Amino acid sequence: MKVYKTEELIEKGKSLHIFSGTRQDKPEPVHIHDFIELIYVRSGEAEECVDGVSYRVRHGDMVFINY
């Protein structure tokens, strides 16, 4: 399982990392992280899986995933 750590993604002295893009060709692997993840769907739709439960998300949705 992939483990994402704060220090790998968030620059020292910063409190936020913004990723903007699509994952149509390669879904994100099952992972855990030591930070809160917020996902805002800017367009289209996707499936988010949290603790084994799948959620359909679409344009305008915000997903809050605790660590």
C-alpha cells in the first residue's frame, strides 16, 4: 500500500499542496496519508473509494478525507 507523508508533498513552511489534473488513464493506487485530503471535482465525474466504500463524485462535489 502506498503511504503519502506530509513532508513528501507539502513544502516546508507551507500548509497546502495543490494538485490539478486528471487520472483517467491511471487510477490512484490504494493509499493512506498522514494529512487531511480535500478533493474538489472541477469537471466530469469519478469514483472515490474511502475505507472500502465507493462514492460517485461529479462536477462541483467536494470530498473530505480524514487521515
